[in-house]
Amino acid sequence: MIDNKQSDWFLSSEIENGDPGNSLFHVIPVPYEDTVSYGGGTAQGPEAIIFASSQLELWDGTENPSAAGIFTKKPVERVEYESPAEIFSRLAGETTDSLQKGAIPVVIGGEHSITFAPVSACCGYFGEIGVIQFDAHADLRKEYEGSKFSHACVMRRIVDELELPVFQVGLRGISREEAEFIAVRKIPGLSARKAVLEAVTVLNLPADFPEKVFVTIDVDGLDPSIMPATGTPVPGGLGWYQILSMLQSVVDQREIIGFDVVELAPAAGLHYCEFTAAQLIYQIMGMILRKN
Ligand SMILES: [Mn+2]
């Protein structure tokens, strides 16, 4: 357990919590952890990231993204005896509520399985969207440890159940079954090996990839040298400026209608990871704001 002081909203040391009807960004903390298969701790992720956000500079180097309004919602927590489907349904409802207020949902996990909920809500609200996934793993398993609600299956559910196009970045730990699925379904993406060895900074999305995109960032897409605080770290991941440049290239090419940052598992002595996640979130807010 991390010795954090409770802080209720993103950037609470610097700003008041935003007005829900008048904030461009709605932060939705989701301390959900159920199916983690290796190291645990993602349930503490949202609180740790929000606590770390108080160390951010309001000025992101270009402007002050918080001026667009950041409203942090109450955490969507699992209540006792609630099934995964039930909490995902409540999370989808919260996401839809934010979309109806004209806001961009910013979901903070929690394990990666939660992504299904905001993506389904965005799809329900906007129609067809694309999903861009930064991750060491494909998360395309049909079932894992007896459940389709596992973090290892979340992208498979998005492809199979929501039938949405997906673009995967940073993959370097996939099963044979997943590799075959990627080949058969022709799922586009950029492997970590190619990204790192060729120092790629711009994503080439397919021409027919939807205009509106949801970006899901599993922090294990980053290299463990800068992001060791995650359940299933894999060597050979993306660098800090690399992921920022890639995200900027997404903002340049498409409209980000929501994003999430998941799978941070706070660890004692590694508090820079929480700050890294908070800074990543704030940097993306700035990119989106500059485009608007
Ligand atoms: Mn993942």
C-alpha cells in the first residue's frame, strides 16, 4: 500500500475541481482490479496518479491546459458482489454522461479490461470510432484464465463485440493465437521493435481509419526503464518523447474523443511512475486543446 494523502481531484493543489457542464475534460477514476495475472496493484493507480498530478506544472511548456476546465468525477468503484459486466455498465453510463455534457472522458485505471466500457459508450454516442492502443501486449485473447473480462481480452472484445477498427502500437509480448488473429483480421499497427529500432515518431494510420478515435494507453507500452510500476513489464518499450510524438501525430491526423491510461501499479520507491502517468495525461490534454 502506498502512503499517499487522499487528494480528490486532478491538479487539486493548483485548481478547483471544474464545473461539470463547463469543463473540456472529465477525469473518471476507476480503481478496478480483478483479473490481473502477474503483479497486482492497479486498484491503487487512480489515487496515486491523481495525487501525483499535484506536482505538475500548470504550464505545459506551451500553455495552461487546465484553463479548458478539468472536472474529476467520483471514482467508479466496484461494489461488493457486483459482476464485471455490472461495473462496466456503470462506467459506460458515466462516460456517456460526460459525452452528453460535451466533455472528453479521461479514464484512469485500474486494469485494462475497463477500457471496453468507455469505448462502447463512445461508440454508442458517436457511431463508428477507431481505437488506438499503446501496449506491450495485444490483449486479443478470446478468453484468459476462464474469463472474457480479463485484461488480456479487452481488445478482442472491442474487435469482436463492438466491431471497431483497432491500431496497435508497442506490441512485443503476444501469443501465437493473437499473432494469427492479427494476421487473419489484418489488424494494423506498429511493433515496439520497429518503433524503437527505427526511432519512429509518427504513426501512419490507414487512410480509412475513422476520423474519431479513442486512445487507450496501457502504461506497459512504455519501456520498463521509465515505467517499471506495472503488472506485466516487458523490455524494449517506447520512450517518453517517442510516445508524446506519436500521440501528437494522432492528434494531427484524427480527433481524439476520449482516452484512458491504465495498468499503473504503484510501487514503493517508484513514485516517479505515478508522476509520469499524470504528466502523460496532462500532455495529451494540452495537445487536444491546441487542436481545438
Ligand atoms: Mn493491456
